[in-house]
Amino acid sequence: MPAKNFDAAGAMLTAFATNNRINEFLIRNLPDEAWRAKPPNGKGRDIASIVAHMHNVRLMWLKSIDRNAGLPPRLDADSVTKDSAINALAESCSALEPLLASALGTDGRIKGFKPDVGSFMAYLFAHEGHHRGQITMLARQTGFPVSQSAMFGLWEWGTR
């Protein structure tokens, strides 16, 4: 029996969905006290604001790519809860998936982003990975660290 060809587009979409589940895993495993803890020196965003930013950047790109796309609501950094953040990230992930799938299945273009959908997805992964690092560092700096088991769990992409 001949070997099946690797489905690169499907793998990229699966990785994007896994990236979102890793975000959710981090939020669920973040001590509640860390969510609104003030950053050291009182400067910068708290964790809730960082998570709201992650979702809102996705919306910015959705609007840029397709002005007619139905957008989930923006998150307000001052009122977002862990549960509303998880739900919003799931919504923005679901809203991006068909646009990514379309670009992966056609000419690879993403309106407003060069050079192509692969680079756009790499941008999304890097952006959110950067903020996950900020979140874990900020949780530790404010005295409410993410557990070691949860920290290791952030890297278990094969089981998320």
C-alpha cells in the first residue's frame, strides 16, 4: 500500500487549534490571584490585560483580512474574566480557522500580511508564545506562580 502524502495544510490548522488549547490550559492553570495582580513597579499590563490583548490582536487581523467577517466581540481589559477570556479565544480561533484554511488551500495569500499564510501563522504562534512567557513570568514575579506540572504541560502539544 503506498504511503499517504503528508497534509501540510491540515497539520498547520491542527497546530493552530493546539496553540489555542495551550492558551486555554495556561489560563485554567493560572492561580486566580495572579489574574489581576499588579505588575512589579505598577507598570505594564496585568495578566488579564495581556490575554485580552491576545484575543483583540486576532480580531484586528480578522478585520484586516476580511472586513465582512462576523467578528466576535472585543475583550475589555478591565473586566475580562478567566472564563470570558477562554470563551473569546475559542471564538477568535474559530473565526480565523476558515480564513487560514482558505489561504492554505489556494494561493497562500493573507490580505495585509506578507509573504504568505505560513508566515502569518508563524507570527500568530510567536505572538501568543511571547505572551504566554510574559504571563508565566508575571505570575511568578507577583508571587502567584504557575505550578511546575502546568509549566511542563504547556509543552505537551501532542496531548493537548
